[in-house]
Amino acid sequence: MNLRTLAAAVAAVACFAATSPTTLAQSAEPDGAGVRQGKLPRAWPTSGPTCAGKPAFEVHAYNEDFYILRESGCSNYEKPFIFLLFGKEKALLLDTGAGETDVADVVGHTIDAWLARNGRTSIPLVVAHTHAHGDHIAGDAALRKRPNTTVIDPNPAAVQAFFQIRNWPTEPVTYELGGRALDVIPIPGHEPSSIAVYDRQTAILFTGDTLYPGRLYVRDAPAFIQSVQRLVDFTDGRIVAHVLGNHVEEARTPFLDYPVGTVYQPDEHPLELGRSHLLELNEALRGMHGEVRRLALRDFTIWPK
Ligand SMILES: [Zn+2]
Ligand SMILES: [Zn+2]
């Protein structure tokens, strides 16, 4: 092999490496990666130190077309997050919270403000769920009473039918809000109807209770292991700006969580995680060889239940 053919061979290997299926999610320049930007709060000042006068929800605008609602621990200690995304044709609400709250009113006011700002009078609302646990669906009944609103029943058959997922759980599908495509990825394991949602506009991956800074309860170990691998595969080569789950139970102190039932968490971990946490979770599960056991990592704990 002469020098020229050697150089060609090296280039071919380099080219093959660049297109192999283990490419890292990356951007050529640190310029925001071409995704729509937004801001997350430095802290969520909900739930304390006392409950008097605290609203049931804090509403945070990530940007003008994406809102995060955080339920107060004074309403329910689970303090779940709810997500509201606007496309040109539809809005999507992901989860309806825990406990009895005025969630339908809060969502309604947020939608009304969006409509006024955009010079519109209505937009259909679709209500989906990260999964069917009670702390994610408690506002469903109130939202069903809203006009122009479709609430997807929180069970696998209804989720599959609505999103037209033919091969559950192996087939991700696309759902269009109008100039805003979402990928819906089935991830049973924490709960049978669990889904993840990837918003291509902001490059945010919503992971429900499957990955968040807290106790990751594993109900169906084989399904959970496969679902986490599916998320790793789905995000392979894709930009992931944030991984947003639906609770915070960790403190900022590594390996430390707030006990179940804690209302006020003055030193809680940020909500947002990254794809590295997903890889860390996957690696830890792989290392358990099918026998999922309790394991505390820096920012979350794997917790068979
Ligand atoms: Zn759950
Ligand atoms: Zn939950």
C-alpha cells in the first residue's frame, strides 16, 4: 500500500466511524445547535417555607410557546410538573397533576393569554399523559369539561389508538401540532402506558417518571430495561437540550434525596437533566444483568418496586 492509498484507507475508516450508529448527539459549533431556546428557572420557589397564600401552581414560560406548571407541595407532596406546548394548529398538555386543584383554570388562563398574544380566538387542546399514575391524571375530569379539548384515556390501548402506534412498545411515532413535530416513544416499565415525548423544536425530551432527579420506581424490570435502551437508541445522534421528568426528589447534595412526603425542598436538585444521565441510567441497568436492584447514583436512584 503506497502513501496515497493508505491516506484513502484512513479517510474511509474515519468516514465510517462518523456514520456508525454510536454517534454522539452533537453540534458543529457551540451556537445553540439550531434548536429553539428558552429559559428554565434557577429554582422553583413553590411550597414554602410556609403554605399560607401559595397558589396551587407556579407557571413558568420556557418561551412564548412552551409553559411548565409546577404543582405546589402544599397541594400534594408529589409536586409534579405539567407541560403545555403550543403548535400552530393544536396545543398539547402533558399530564394534569396530583390532588384536587384548579389546574383546568390555570391551563385555561395560560391558553387565553397565548391566544390574545397571537391574535386568535381558539386552539384545540389535546391532553396526553406521561403515564397513568394518580399524581399525573388528577385534573383529567376538570379538563374533560373544557370545550375544544380531547383527553386521551390513560391506558395503553387508548394511547396506542390516539397516536396510531401499531407496534407497541417498539415503534416511535410522530405527532404534529402544526409547525411543531413531536416524537412519541413508548417506554413501559415504570407503568404500562408510559411514553416519552421528544419536541423537535426545543430538543427537549420528556421522560415522565422513567428518568428524573429522584427515585426511579421500576415496576416491570424487563420492560424498563428495554425502554431505557429504546430512549438511548432514539436519542443517538439527536440533539437533546434537556431531559425533563415530572418530579424532583433529589437534593443538590449528591446521592441525597428528600424523603417521601416532603412538602418544602429548599435545596432541591434542578429539574433538568441531560442525555448523559440517560446513558448513566442505561449503563447501570446493563450492569445489573436483568436483576434490577436498588442503586443510588449521583442524581437519581434506581428503585425496584
Ligand atoms: Zn409514576
Ligand atoms: Zn409521578
